[in-house]
Amino acid sequence: MDRNRHFLSIADWTPARLREALDLADRLKADPDAAGRPLAGKTLAMVFTKSSTRTRVSFEVGTHQLGGQALFLSSRDIQIGRGEPIADTARVLSRYVDGVMIRTFAQEDVEGLARHGTVPVINGLTDLLHPCQIMADLQTVRAEFGADLSGLVVAWIGDGNNVANSWLNAAAQLGFRVRLACPEGYDPDPAVFAAAEAAGVVELVRAPADAAEGAHVVTTDVWASMGQEEEAAERARAFDGYHVDAGIMARGADDAIFLHCLPAHRGEEVAAEVIDGPASRVWAEAENRLHAQKAILTMLMGTIS
């Protein structure tokens, strides 16, 4: 399988290809017609076994703006929900559509679609990774600090989840540093962490204040993600003290910004004074899902003008 034909993980793309995508995202944000209509006559299948606001709207609108059409397919709409193997779904969809975006639980389902299908596959989110979110985050960061990210320090505070894992993938590829503050038992995926550690771009601490010290970006996520609702009470106890408030932001660089992939729970992982305050870039970050994904769609399914 040629992983460059897909967007399954940030780790699959070279630094040059990632920068090409981010540069294109910037051009598309400045001028929505910069790439022309590279998806004219093409269809993106959007497979959702996990629901979403930002992923669905940004991919559907982005495909339309690029001249194509998007089909929303929930697990109730296709046979995956009734036990059809991913390999069979991949073979069938490949005969109908020009690309597939999937938002689901298992990374292996995304890998299986790419392995058995013949069209590009985009990882819209799995329990392991969230690469499209981090591309939007990187676009947001570049708007603040410039395209050279080598001196950047990102502080991640909270669960070592799929978003944290993709931050580590990005750091390993692009050379910036991630400082993680996670409670014991909630560290990132061991293989992802080991790769970032081998690249010399990660530090794991336990105290949020230590992670935020001198950081340019402070970011977090909800304590209990989709599918973890039964763990909510246990997680609330484990993450007590892992709040991003004004005191944590004050530990960062003078020009530090706050990011959050959303949805956010004010009063839990982040204080209202932070997410709604002057350092917050979460709304630009959410908007950039559209532009970053349009760049990915263009690179995988279209032609750049």
C-alpha cells in the first residue's frame, strides 16, 4: 500500500509533503478559488461510525467548494453497521466514489479501507489518531509564529489521547517540541511516544505548570471523549488539577496561545476566562479544519492549479 495516496497518519507524510499541504491550506484560506475546482465531477464518501459537528460540516462544505459532492454515510446507512467486513466495504465503495473519509473507533478500520480499496482514504478520526485536527492546528500556529516551527514548544495538558498522539507525530516530522502533562495511566500510545522520543521532540511530565513553562502553545481536550462516557466519573477524579486556567497560561511565553479541538467543557479541562479570552485561537482553529482538509482533498483527489 502506497501510504502517500492516503492520509491515515501525519507520520506517513514527509515533512516536505506536510508543508506543501499547509502552504496550500494558507492559499485556500486567503483565496478559496486558489486551487480552482479540482474535485469537479468527483464524489467523497464520508463514513461516520462516530458522530461529529466539525468533521462533517468542514468536509462536506470543503468538497462542495472544490467542485465535488460529498455523501454522508452513517453506520445505519451502510452495511458496516450490520457486520460487513471493512475489506468488502472498501472494494464496493471504490467502484462508486473517488475518495473516502472515515471517522471511526479503530485505526485498523481506516487502514483496512486503504489496504483493500483503490481510492484515497482520509482518517477523519480514530481512537488512536486525529491527523486532520492537527493539520488545522498547525495552520493556526503558523499564522501566529510563522512557517518555521523548529523553535516551537507545545504544551499538552490532560489525556494522552488521539489528538495528543497526532501532535507527537507532527513534532517528530516537523521538529518542534511537545511537553506533555498527563496523569499516570493516561499517557500517549507507547509506540507513538517512542517514535517521538527517538526523534528527541517530546518530554513527559506530570504537573501542568511544568508543561506550560515557556510554551508557545497550550492545548488540551475533554477529559472523557466519545465512547468513554462510562469512565467520566473516574476520569474526572484522575484529571482533577489538570485545568488550563489563567495561572497555567501565565506560565507560557508572553505571546502564548490556547488551542482546543472542541467541543469544550468550560470549568473542567479549561476555564472560560481562557477559552473565551484574548489568548484563545480556538475559533480560527475550528475554521482551519475547512482549509486544511480542502488542501488534503486537493492533494489526494484532485489536481493543483
